[in-house]
Amino acid sequence: MIERFHPASFPPVAVPLSHATKAGDFVFVSGQVATTADGGVLLGDFEAEVNLVLDNVEAVLAAAGARVDQIVKIGAFLSNATLFAQFNEVYARRFGAAPPARTTVVLAFGRGDIRVEVEAIAYVGQ
Amino acid sequence: MIERFHPASFPPVAVPLSHATKAGDFVFVSGQVATTADGGVLLGDFEAEVNLVLDNVEAVLAAAGARVDQIVKIGAFLSNATLFAQFNEVYARRFGAAPPARTTVVLAFGRGDIRVEVEAIAYVGQ
Amino acid sequence: MIERFHPASFPPVAVPLSHATKAGDFVFVSGQVATTADGGVLLGDFEAEVNLVLDNVEAVLAAAGARVDQIVKIGAFLSNATLFAQFNEVYARRFGAAPPARTTVVLAFGRGDIRVEVEAIAYVGQ
């Protein structure tokens, strides 16, 4: 059985996706950007953008009954290599001493003003 | 035990990959492009390209005994941000009201004329 | 329970990640580049770079108690489409007749001189 989740606090999805699916002991979180509750995207300060993206990942996990410390794999996407150092700084504060596996690459997004997107796989088994 | 699958209708693989692997209750589908039965790639109309890519994902899943409604995660790759709206339109018609989790980003491919590639993870447990 | 792994032979991680996580019957390997034991990155000959990347994937898997033939999915990232043919040639020699599912795309990295990165999911169940 596959379950699908959308945080109640999120705006309606603008694209055909479920924010999370749960199957077996794994939760798959769609790539999250810095979407705000009113459906906009937070721009401006990059640290705030990263924090909101990670808040959104956390909210999606919570909707699926999962926690950040259950993440086993992160895919992180940046719009520019110059953002790596600051991204890692913010990210390290959020994930602490036992971070998940991660792949981080530079590419582009559907909107030219987005600078960071993060997807996740979490494990909710014992 | 890991099983590997290639649809009988597909041309021989041009690169060293299995079109799908099955392990435990999960099926992993290699990134599919708009490959035709004769080994070419469908170019021209973008909607037709997207549909053939999704047909190929479906054929690979079928070879592994899985269905589109068992997909839990899609990775979608576009060559240009301007293709997003049309991609979503075609994609929404294929996935209906309960789509999988999805991450969609803009990047490049091994061939400069390919505009879309899609990979998938499906869950075949109970 | 989630386990985290770092090969003893690797330099300390420069970014906040675990080289591998193990959860249930799956091992998730972080994107590996051609990092050398002294913390540098191998540049120059592309075939040597690909081989070191795949050596690193193998070392991370070994730290998690897994083998290359247990890989079910590879994500391969190249900095330039012109590298595809040579990448496939080296890769085919390493993976033999029963390769995993794979998605290979062209994008950029945190460092402008890196040409290849590889991530993996392995299955260690029965």
C-alpha cells in the first residue's frame, strides 16, 4: 500500500505531485523549494531561503509521520557553485553530528530566481 | 536477491545499465528518454516526446511486473525551464489524482537534442 | 535503526554528510568524487578520475558491509556531454554483464574542475 501526504499548512500544489509518499518503511519527499504559506517563494536572503526549504522538508516529513533524524538520503540542488559554503553552514546547523548521506549538485530550476531545492528519503522502520 | 529487467520490445541497451532492478519490495527504473523501438530518439513535438518517455517508463515497469500507480518517486529532468508548463500538462494527464512524489530540475543530457528524461522508484509490496 | 558509515581510509568529511547510511535492507551512498586519501581531488586523466570515483563508491559500500554487485541504482553526473563515451567505457569494465539501473545527466559541481560524481543505492537483503 502506498500513502500520499500533503502538509495542511501548505498552499495547494501547483504541479502534479504528492509532497510525500510512504511505502514499506520508506518515505519519499518531493523536491522542496522555499515556498511560503501564501504560495509565493521566499527570495532575498540566502540563509533564510535555505532554512525555509529545510522547514518545508521537515513539514512534509511530519505530515507523513516522520522526523528529520530519520532521513537517510538528501538530494540538494543549488543554482550556483558559489552558494555551497553558505548552504553547508546552514545545513550543518540543522542536521547536527549524524547527518544523512547526501549528493549536492549545481543545476537550474523551473523558475530562474530559485537558488536551492532539497529532496529526501526517510526510513521509518525499527 | 536482485533481479534485472529489460523490456523485450526495447532495442539493445547502448550504455551499461539494466532498465530496471528489483530488490526487496522496490523497483528502480533507469532514466528513460524518448527511445524508439528501432533505437532512435523521438524528436520534434515535445508532447509526443514526453508521452514516449512515460510509455518507456511504463514498459520498463511492466517488464519488472510493476504498474505506474505503484510509482512512489519520480525524478524528472528537462533541458529548459520553458518546458515545465507543457511537461506538467502531459504528466498530469498520465498520473491522475494520486501522483507520486517528484523532483523536477533543469540540466543537460548526453545528447544535445534530448529534452526530457524520467526515472522512477516503484513499490511492489503489499 | 539507521546506521552511518565513513571509510577509515577517507579524509575527514569537508561537508556535513555521512558517506553511507544503512536502513532496512538498503544502503545509500553519498555522491562520491575523485577524492584522494590526503583530501585532494584527482584531476588530469579522465579515466583515472572515473576509476577513483568508482573505487571510492566501493570503499564506502565496503565500510557499510556491502558490495558493488549489490548496487541496484546508480546516479552518475558528468560535467560535459563529451565525457559520456569514455565514462561508459570505464564504467562497463567495472560493472560487467549485470549492471545496476542508472541515470546519467550533465550538470555542474561545487568545484569547477570536477568532471564526474557517482551516487549509489545498494540492497543488502536476501
